[in-house]
Amino acid sequence: KNYESYDSLPRRLTRLAHVACFMLPLINIVYGEHLDHLPISDGAKYLGSYTMIALMIGIPLFLLMASFKNIYKYLNIIPVSCGFVGLGIMAYGQLILLMGH
């Protein structure tokens, strides 16, 4: 239904979910490689890793759900917030590394 025109919202959400489904795992791999070398606690590293996994799974899932029912697009705030936490942990670790421990 609603996929007739190229610029319809459900079709755009599906395309965005498709791109996120392939790119976020690649970003997560690079994130994990850099996270290992940071001078932060293992608990912070685990938290950063788990939040990025939540981002990687949640964004494509909620975008695809939103392509069927528009109200689900507002659930994207959950994985996006997880991504902010993960990026904040990475920024904190990079700052400590830059300051020299």
C-alpha cells in the first residue's frame, strides 16, 4: 500500500532502514576496535558496546516498523539515545587519551 510513489514516507523509511541495517554494523565494528585502546574501565567499555548494539538493532527495526504504522517512528528516540551514550563514552575515552591518562 503507500509504496506507489517514490517519495512516499513509508518507502523512504524502508530505504533508510535498509541503509541503516547495513551501515550501522560496520560503524559498530570500527567503534569496537577503537574502544579497546581507550584508557577507561571495562564497565564503561561494556556499556558503550551494548548501547551501540542497541543502536545497531533498534534503528532499522523501528524504521521498518514505522514504514507500516507511522506512530512507531517516535520509538527511534530509544536507540538514538543509546547511540549518544555510546558516542559520549567514546568521546570521554578519547579525551582521557588526549590528556595523557
